[in-house]
Amino acid sequence: MLSTTTSTLYTQLPVISSTPFIRLASTLATSKLPHSKQVVGSQPSVFDIKTKIYTSEAITDNNDTEFITKAAYAHPEFPQQDCENVTVTHREVRSLGDKISYNGIRFFRGCFDLVTGYAVPKTNNPDEYKGTRWEMTEGKWMTRCIFLESVAGVPGSVAGFLRHLHSLRMLRRDKAWIETLYDEAYNERMHLLTFIKIGKPSWFTRSIIYVGQGVFTNVFFLLYLLNPRYCHRFVGYLEEEAVRTYTHLIEEIDTKGKLPGFENMKIPEIAVQYWPELTPESTFRDLILRIRADEAKHREVNHTFANLEQAKDRNPFALQIEGSSDPNPNHGLHVMRPTGWERKELKL
């Protein structure tokens, strides 16, 4: 009786193979880079908001090598000096809609600053927040950049989608708004894809992105149906904050020893393929200059769109008027209106 019961138990218990564990051990043993050598500095805690920053060797190792396609929207050339000349600007509030849009951005910016431990410098002292929770490290900067780009890629895709449906529904041309909006969304996504090759965000950052995208996308979708003009104004103010953030990052990179992990960092191959001026020898600072210039262009485009008649005006950035002696909106940085082109300046 005992032998029968024992035999039955043996046949019912699952057999656990050691093969998967052997494979895992083999994979770890043959990894090109020990995990401890993949990141700059000490290993962040599981519950740390800071992003793990890869070493230059790990960045090279993480480059995609298969099924690489050309960018769907080719990036225009941004000369180095034009990128250096980008400045922080602000369009003054002129209407109730502007006020609501601007205050909305300030509120969300304040919440994000609090969560990520960021504070706007109050003095010119680079060590103003040293030793406090407000001190910015490479990991905290990368967390901020990744979250910012995950949000910034939403408005262009949502607005382009809604205008696409409107064009189909009304059986008429959109006058090139859709292309520029999708180009903007694509550009912001390229920023994000570049940053995730430089660092690995924590579970906390990923959770915020996951929830934040769901909430923001649906809210922006509904608001764009109600009032697209002030949605573009909202994005214009959002891009103002993006330019401000990247300008601060560049200042910290330029302060010797402030962010040593970024000083000699090798940029990812995806950045070299997308921005025509960048090469494998380009620095992290060169990359951030281009990203800031992109945000400055989005700032100009969205403030301009907010100044137009949404239903009938053409997209002035899509077509240059031949033979005009007046400056025209364009895809470059040489002729810009940081606070947007006024409608009376344009031939629409």
C-alpha cells in the first residue's frame, strides 16, 4: 500500500528541469560586459528614480545592427552656430486661453519638478543645491529627459490623427498641417529612442510614463476636439519649458566636473544616423544642442499654429513663397520667431 502511494505521488509531482537555469548561467557568464561595468558610477537601487547611465562601451554594445531603415522624416541640417544661438524665450499671455494654457503647463511642470527632485537655479552658483535632494546627477537628468520626451511625442501624433480624420470626413485638403504634426511627433520619438540607448530608466519612471501617457493622451484628444488653437498654445508653452530644461543641462555640462559621466560619453549610432551634422566623434553636448534646437523649432511652430485660423489657413512651414522679399517660416534655424509668427505677417 505504501509503495503504491509513493509511486502515485512521484507521478503527480511536476519535474523541474535544470536546463533553463544552466542556460541563464551560461548567458551571464558569456556576456560581453559584466552588469556592474555597464553603468556609470554606483548601481542605483531598485527603488531609485535615477536612470542607470550606460558607459560608452555599453552604449556601443547596445546599438541596433539589424533591420535599420532610413528616417521617415529626414532631419534638416542645423549648423553648429545656429544651435548655439538658441535662447530661452517666453510668449507673453494675451488672452484667457493663453492664461489657461500657460498656467496648466506651470502646474504640471511644478508637479514633475517635485517628483523628480529638480529645482530651477536661483543663483549663478553651480553648487547651489549640492548635497540636497535638488542636486542634479547624470541619472536624474536622464530620467527628466526620458519623461519629457515621452510626453512631448503625444500632441503631434494626436493632433495629426484628428486632422487626418477631419480631412477624410470633410472631403477636403488639410493644407499640410498633418505632415508637420507627424514630423514633430516622429522627431520627439527619435529623442526618446536616443536617450534610452544612453540609459535604462527605473521601474518608477516607467510606471509614471505608462500612466501619464494614458491620461495625457486622452485628455489632449478631447481638448483638441474642443479647441485646437489653445492646444497648440499649450504645446508652445510646453516646448518653452523643454528649451529651458535643455539650456540648463548644457550649462551643467559646460561646468567642468559637474556631470563627469557626460563629458566623454560616446553618442548612440541612432543619433548619428538621424542628425546629419553628428558623427561618431560628436559629443553628448553636440547631441543636446540638436535636441534643444528641435524643441525650439517646435516652440515656434506651435505658437504659430495657435495664431492661425485652424479650419482654413495653410501650414506656412510647408511651402516657401517664391519671389517674396519678406522672411518666410522654414524648417531651419536661421530665420525664426521663437514666440510664433503672427497671422498678419504671413501669406495664407
